[in-house]
Amino acid sequence: RRIGDFMLNVSSELCRENSSGFLYICGGSGSGKTTVVQTCAKNVSSTVKHKFNCCFVNMASIHASMKYGTKVINLIIRKIAKELEIKELPCLESIEEVIKKKALVLVLDEIDLIFKKRGGNAKSWYQPLFALAKDNAT
């Protein structure tokens, strides 16, 4: 219920104009976290007046596709841009333009893997994502 409520709030025009938000869902492997979020996103998007984009990023696949020197944030940006059907060069600015018009629910699945594999140092990729949410809360 709280996940659905969060998504309803994100999709409401009033919320988009006044705040940004984060929701962290944790639980054991195989407990159904991803399925619950996907189901809530589907249910909420079919009932709300103000539609929103929903982008699922599997951080395990991001980690697996990393090559030497590739930054996690660049891979996340590419994934978001693809989901939002951004044709130009994917960057935070192009994503920002899209989410000004239609809210984005970004789901970072298996996020704990990146923290474990990167020695807990994820500041370089999560700070730009937080800033993107904050900058779009007018």
C-alpha cells in the first residue's frame, strides 16, 4: 500500500511542483520486492490522471556491463534515456527536460550489490541522481 501511495504522490501535479521523494525498499533475496514495485507501478499508472515514467534499472546488470573506466552514473543515465526514449546524447540535462513534463519513478533494483562491489563508495553515482530529483522539485 505504501509503495502505491508513494507513486500516487509522485504522479500528482501538486507533489511534482513542491517536492521530490525517495523510497527505499529492502528485503531478502526472492522476497518479491521487484514484483511488488512493478505491480504497483502498473496499477497506479492505469488509474492516475497525471501519468509518470517508470524506469527499472537492475544494478547487477549495470555492474556486469561495466568496463574499465566506465562510470556507473553513465550506465544509469544511458538506461534511463533509453526508457524515456531520448534520442539525443544521453545526459542528465536531457533526462531533466523530460521529467519536467512527466514525473519519473526510478527503481534501482539490486542496489546493494553496487555498494558491496564498490566498497561502499557510491557517492559518484547516487549524488547526481539525488540532485536530479531535488532540482526538479520546484
